[in-house]
Amino acid sequence: ILANRLRELAYLNSGLTISIEDQRSGTEETFCFEHGIREFVEHLNQGKAPLHSRPVYFKRDAPEQRLILEVALQYTDATTESMYAFANTIHTIDGGAHLTGLRAAVTRSVNDHARQQSLLKDGDPNFSGEDTREGLTAIVSVKLTEPQFESQTKVKLLNAEVRFHVENAVGEAFGQWLDENPRDARAIVEKCLTAARA
């Protein structure tokens, strides 16, 4: 349990080295990930076939909101979604504002791109959120000065302004990535089309 949590912390704080030693057996593990949550997504996707070679990654620093946002995401051939949300390195297992913003931005970005490229025709309905998240592995990590959590167990982030910031930043960055990587974007849209038909 401790090793898994420390590995998670090392992913969430790129470049930080954390070691754990079991003095009973003399075994030691050291965790350090220069590429942080990008490597976390690759770790989660082991055994799956990715639709694009490297995870999409971006970081936004918003000093006026006293907020730092990091997102990494990658589509695979899987039929389920794997989305993880963290606030100040705390795993908010029920999500909250940051995860809601990420989901909304991904759905909007994929739909906008599909329309612009005529992969969705005028009469076709937009993809649902579930369609755009099938096979998606994503991590959203926010660091903020005054987090508001739902309970003592901190399972959900409640800061409403975080949703707005995450949705705008992810929409802009992911939309740009889709435009700059047309082959990968087409593979993602085709995956969404298959999900929508199913």
C-alpha cells in the first residue's frame, strides 16, 4: 500500500525522487519519473494498444487563480475509460470540478474536430460523452491554494471555478493537438464512431 502511494506521488511530482525501504527484508524501491503523469498514463496503459504513440500532455499555470493544472491523456483500443483526478496530490476518487471540466472539454473538442473535418455530417448527432471517452486513459491533476473537498475523506473536489479553468484550458490545448495531428485525430474520431454505433 505504501509503495503504491509513494509511486503515485512520484508520478504527480515529476523529477521528485522517493525511496521506501522494508527494514525487515532489506528490500528498497526508488521512484522517480522525469515525465510525471505522462509516464503514469503509459504505466496504466500497459497491455493495451494505444491509438497514438505518446500521451497528449499539457500544463497550465494560472497565477491569478492560484492554480496549476496538468493533464495527460491517451486513447487505446480498450472499451472502457480510465480517468483519474487529483487535487493537491490527493486522489479524489469521486472526481469533482476538475474531472467534470476535463470530461466536458474532451467531448466538445472531439465533436468540434469531427464537424470541422466533416467526419460527422450535418444530420449526424454529436457524440455523447461516453462515446468520446471509450478507451481513454486520462489523468487530471490540479494544485490550488484553497481546495474545498466534499468530506473529511476528500473524495470529491468542489471548487466550481476549477471546472471552468480546466474546461477552457483542456479545450484549447486538446483541440489544438487534434488539429496538429490529423492522422491520430482521425483514429480517435473513428473509435468514437464505432462506440456511437454500438
